[in-house]
Amino acid sequence: MKFLLEKGGSVEIVLVSNNIHPTEKGRELLDFLKEKELFKGKFNEVYSDISPKGENIILLGLGDEEELTLDSLRKAFYKVAKELKKYKIDSVGVTIPKFKDLCYKSTVTAITEGFLQSEYSFDKYLSDKKDKSSLEEVYFDVLEEKKEKALEAIKEAEILSEAIFLTRDLVNERPMYMYPEVLANAAKENLEELGIKVDIYDKKAIEELGMKAFLAVAEGSSKEPRFFVMTYNGDPDSKEKIALVGKGLTYDSGGYAIKPGDSMDTMFTDMAGSATVIGALRAIAKAKIKKNVVGIVAACENLISGSAYKNGDIVGSMSGKTIEVLNTDAEGRLTLADALWYAAKEVKADKIIDLATLTGACIVALGNLTAGAITNDEDLMNEVKKASELAGEYVWQLPSYPEYKELIKGDFGDLKNTGGRGAGTITAGLFLEEFVDKTPWVHLDIAGTAYGDKAKGYLPKGATGTHVKTLYYLVKNM
Ligand code: BES
Ligand code: MN
Ligand code: ZN
């Protein structure tokens, strides 16, 4: 899909809202449709007049201009792009006005994102590919004095969409093909060409690092674990570093606390945190953001075998703290314990963000729409909230009162890896906090947001790539 800043296209999109009056071209049709109550200009309403004798226009309702947001623009233009594909239209034009409360540049980014989102599919295993008809050219008629900004906006939307698609592809890939070594190599393949250094540690090197908690989880699989560190030095003059840590379970069977089959069939997505970090790093490097960022992933599989760890084990960790494994299915926090300690003590990061498909409890609390957050630093939390608003990706902070910590205190080891029935997302988050050594830190539980069992807005069924943009804006605006 190519974007051009001029008038053009075989079909024109005519925007209709309470304050925007369509061009001459759509006027007559709109009056007719309004009288017949066939089209009212409500948000996300689409009416196509495409036929040999038609006007070749698509009316797009935007509703009340006052209520328009960047995310509603993404959704509306995604819908139009899908409609155009249905009609096998290969070029389209739209005049982009200045909407009342929205920044013009962000408006162009959001509209471009909406178009680009229509391009994604994961159909590599389908013999009969879905219709591949494509929209080749999109013409934007933009305000003359904003042409420069519009070009930057398009470029940014292209970078973000490509990164999101990378994250989706990694998450959607099936576990027989996507295991720790493959994930680490995928990071190398997609990041090194942009000047990001990717260091990969094999099992022996992980043992030398002393990552006992991580290794305990990896023990049940015949596929070796990998620990990998992705270093982007966008600002060589600064010593400041932010670490992005992603959960990298390429499969989570639950281990001896084995999951029922119908909870296990999507557990190849348990590396979504790491895929989000990889996607975000790709976007950050491609946009040449002047910040230093270190991505960290402890990748393994949680399986059963004669050597797997067991419910009741007490394992060590890189930090020296010991952990009672009450449940082998609470494995993510064990792998993250060592990855976070590495971020705090080896990388000496100034700030840490971790993303993890960590708890089913988070889906119970917030559904598939919103990620749950736990923090030890309100300022950093506020930065994450701002970034997520820009991105149109929801984040909700959960309480972390010290009393909750009582629930994960160990009896025979320093900590327990589960905190009982209630507050599962909070106790999981607070367990992680034990390993950041007071570094400002935000944890995002993306168990619900990383994967959808049906398509929603511009998000496809399957991996969503949600929170790649949040990380990008967070780093960019820091
Ligand atoms: N990977 C799962 C969490 C998950 C569940 C992600 C559903 C996406 C969808 C995690 O490792 C897990 O199994 N958590 C347990 C923790 C419990 C044993 C304390 C859970 O949520 O049941
Ligand atoms: Mn688990
Ligand atoms: Zn898991």
C-alpha cells in the first residue's frame, strides 16, 4: 500500500459528520440517503456507491466531531479499507480535514494506521488463501502547510504497523516451529539489520549466570532454553537505559500442574510479552529514536518429563532468593524473576518495564480489552498511562498495598510462587517486584490483550500486537 499526498484515486471517500459537509460530489447522494434514512452519518457507518454508473464514492460516517478520537479514526478507516477490498478497488482518495480537538499530524498517523491494519492476515497454513485483492494507492489531500508533517506521520504509521505485524507473526506461529532457539534467532534476524546487538546465551551460559529459577522451568523440555539480550544504543551520549523485559514461554502446558486441554491450545501465545518487546525494539530502531533501550527475554517451554520441576520443589534464583514452587503453572514469574534481576543488576537499567501473559486472573478482572498494571513508581506508571492513551491501547493500574505481599511470603523458602485464590494478578506482580531491586518498574499483565478469540475493531482474530505502540510512545516521549 502506497500513500501519496495529492488528489487522486478511482474512488473517493467522503467524510460525513455533524460539522463536516461533503464535497459537491457526495451532496446529492447524501441528501437522498438522509431523506430515505438509509445513511445518517453516524460513527462507522459506511455507504458505497460503486458501480459503472455510480459516483464511485464511499460515504464514511464519523458521527459527532466532538467525540472523535484517534482510535475511532483508526477503526473507521480500517472499516473503509476492508470495504474497498471487498469491491476490489485498487486506488482511493480522501481529503483529510482538521478535526476540532485532534492534532493534525496524529490524525494522519491514525488514518494511515487504519488503512494499513487492513493488510494483516496469518494465512501461511491455509491451502486456500483468503482473497488477496489489495489496495495499492491511497491519495491523501492534506492541508498545504502540513504536507511535511503528513509525510512524517505516514512514515511513523508504516513503521508501527510493520512492527505490530512482526509481533503478531511471532505470536501466531505454532509451537512445533516456534521454540526458544527459533525465537532468539528471530530477534537476531529482525533487529541486527537495524544496528541492535543481539546476544544469545545457551543453556550452559544460562547456568553460568546462575539463573536457577528460569532453568527449573526449562528443565522439562528437550528443547534447550535461550536467554537473549537486545541492545539498542540510540543515544550514545547518555548513560540512561530503559529495559524492556518480555515473558518468553514458547509453550506453557502448565507442567505437572497440567492445564486442561481447552486451556492449553492457545498456550503457544505465552511468549507474547517477548514478541511485543521485539516488535517495539524494531519500531524504535527504525524510527531512530534517540534513547538507549535493552530488551531482555528468558525463553523456554513449560512441559512434563522425568526431569521436569515439580509442585513442591524449592528452587534458587540468580538473586539468591529461594522460591517454593507451589504450582508449576505459575512458571512465568520464575523465568521473569531471573530476567528482571539481570535487568536491574547486570544491565543496571534506570527503568524497567515488563510485559507478560502472566495470569488468567487478569482476564477475569479486565477481559481482553485492558492490560493490568502493577508498579513501584507512580511517575513511571503515569508515563506508561500517557503512552497507552496515545496508542489507543488500554492499561489499568491495580493496587499493590504492602499487605498483599504477605500472601507470597514462603514458609520453607523465601517466597512462594502463588498467593492463593484471590488477587492473582496482584500477587503475581508483587512477586516480580521482589526481583527489580527498587529500580523504577512497571509490570503489564497482557494475558487478555495479547490474543483475541475473535476479531475486534482493527484487531484480527489471534495475536493482536497490542502494546507494541505503547512501548514505542513510552520510549519516544521519555
Ligand atoms: N500463561 C498463563 C497465564 C495465561 C492464562 C495467559 C490464560 C493467557 C491466557 C500462566 O503461566 C498461568 O498459567 N498462570 C496461572 C497462575 C496460577 C497457577 C497461580 C493461572 O493464571 O492460572
Ligand atoms: Mn502457566
Ligand atoms: Zn504461562
